[in-house]
Amino acid sequence: MTRFSTVRPALLGALLFLLALRSAAQAVQWQPVLEMDGQLFPSYVLATAAARLYEPEDEDSTWLGDQNGMLGVRLVNPAAGTTVRLEVNLPHLAEEISVYEGTLERAGETYHIFPTIRYDFDLLAQLTQPRPAAATFTLYLDGRRVGQKTKNFPVRSVNDCPYSFQNLYGDEEDVSWMFAAYVNENHPDVDVLLKEAIETGLVSGVDGYQGAPDDVYKQVFALWTALQRRGIRYSATTRPSGADQKVYSQNVRFMDQTLRVSQAGCVDATVLFASVLRRIEIDPFLVLVPGHCFLGFYLDRDHKEFDLLETTMLGNPTKGTAGKKLTRLYARWFGNDSRHIESWKKFSAAVDDANATYDQYKAKLENPANTDLSCQIIDVEECRKTGVMPIASQPLFPRELPALATDPRVEKGTKVATSTPE
């Protein structure tokens, strides 16, 4: 017997074992998947990190792991009771390898497996420009490594807000509540705006629902006046950092971005107003109609009454005619003092305009069975209750806000010619 006579059987056995593993790996049908048509939206990850979007009875038994997960694999289970381990490595976007371990009960069933990714949330919040990324997926079944695959994908800007997408099952997924994630009542600039609202002289303080509904109007008007003095102008820039036929999204500015560039689209201005109102415990909601968004706010703690505000009229530089709905309030508050008359005209007209738009879509907006996703009311408080978090924006500009462009007539306390709203 030669020395090769014992080596050859061993080599043959090892070769057969490797071929068996390769054959088993080839027999397992699996592939990496990424929700939202293969794109990662940092805004969605940040907003839903602690959200409970599905009730336990609504959870899909073939969707394993993170119910809000974006990155995972689709796998056809080769045998009943198969144990699975999935590792996902997401360099630069996640702090370490994320793992899911479990058991696949039904043979031949297609499972979607999504580990809870340990994202670097601070980094995601800073991604204001799109960038490419890659994730590596390593799959083990019954303790044996099946294979490893890498998927490249685009990472969108954190300002890109998805509001509808086609999910992995081909169903339309409504996520318009994502706009509420851009409402940030904890942003440090809120305190600056509240100080400026008080400095208008329209209110001595902000106390939410402590007074009557008319006092709520006065607080909203003070905020309106403060923002007008900041020179906020309407900007229709809503184009996101990418385009996709299966994902609908738009660019939304964070509060600090709006204040520093003095520009706001309909959603930008609405979430800014909503942020400040929530801070003083006046409950806001967002009204979505086809191609547009405006502000709603409750006039009482029990939400028995509400009113509406067309925030895009904030930056209208032209002098207008006062709205009719709130005509009585100016004379009651200010008498013959006309220092605030021009701001009041725009504010009251913005209330009327928003109400006219609301009435146009009222039948759908107030219908619980409405299926038109373009007509919705997004209650910010309800979104918070499900765990949808405000996105903590990372300032792109110096920490100090631009100097306030105040009205010198108000600063000096000068009374000008008296008039009443038209």
C-alpha cells in the first residue's frame, strides 16, 4: 500500500462533501431584496425606527424580523423546520453586522427575512445628497453556509419624503404619514420663533388652549406675523433627489433649512407651522389634497372645532383684501390700531383660502371609507402615538438664525392711519 492509497479516499470524500454543499446552495432559491424599489430612504428609516405600524394580527407570518425593515432576503424554504441565520453587513451606514435567527416552518413557502439593522442614525440624518451604497448578505440554513451575495443600491437624500410606494408583494403602500416626521416640535429654532412671535406685541405669551378659541387664533396670527418678518417666500421646489415609477416622493425642507434660505413650499411651510404649534400644545394636522398641502389646527383641547391656514400665502408680497371669516377679530383685538393691518389681511385671507380648498374636497377628507390617497388628513398626534418620530435635522448653516427683518413702525410703537380690514 502506498501513501497515496489513504490520501485519495480522503480527498475524494472532501470533494464529494464540497460538491454536496454547492449543490444544496444552488438548490436554495434566495436573493437580496430592498423595499421601495431597491432604494434606501434615510427619512423612512429615521421616522420608523421605533414605530409600530402594524397590529399583531395584521403581521405577515412569512415576513420575519423587522416589520418595518427595508433590507433583507427573499427565500423559498427547502424543508419544514429549517433553521435560518441571515447576516447583513452595511458598511458606513450601519454600526456592525446585523443578524436574524429563526425557524422556517413551512416547506416550499416564500419567506421575507429582515434583520433589525443597526443603522448609524446620526449619519443618515446628515445625508442631504444621494449616494451609492452596498450591502452584503450571508445566509446559513441548518448551520451550513448557503452563500453570500452583495447588492448595490442608491441611498436617497434625507430630505426625500416617500408618501406612496409599491411594496415587494406588488401592493400600493400608503405612507403619506411620513410628512408628519418633518414636524419637529423639539427643534431648537422653535424657541427662537416663539420669542419672535411674542416680540411682535400681538401676544404677551403663548399658552396653547388655556384661553378661548379666539386666543388660539391670536397665537397663530402672532406666529404668522413673525414668519412674515423673516421674509419667507413661496418656493415650488419639490423635486426629490431621484425619480422612480414605483415610489412617489418629494423634497421636504427641515425647519432650519426653510428659515435660513427664507423659502418654503406648501409642505415646508406647513410642517414649520405645525412644529411650533405642537410646541405650545396647539394640535395641528396636515391636509393633503391633489398636488397640495396646507395646515389645519384645532381650536380646543377636545378637538371639537378646527380651522385651516393656507401657508403658501405667507410670502405673498402683494397687498390683498382681508378675509371675511375672521373680520370681527381685528377690531376686537386692536381697535383702531392699524399697525398689523397688512399682516392681518394676508392671514385672514389665508384662512379663507384654505377653507375654500377644504370645502372643495370635504366629501373625501371627512369620509372614513375614502380610498383616494391624494385626499387625506394627517393628524400629527396620531402619528406620534404609532411611534412615528420627528427627524432631528442636522443644520447645514451657522447655528445663528439670520437677523429678523422687523417692521420699524412696530418697533417704535408708532400708530399709523387707522383703517379696518376690507
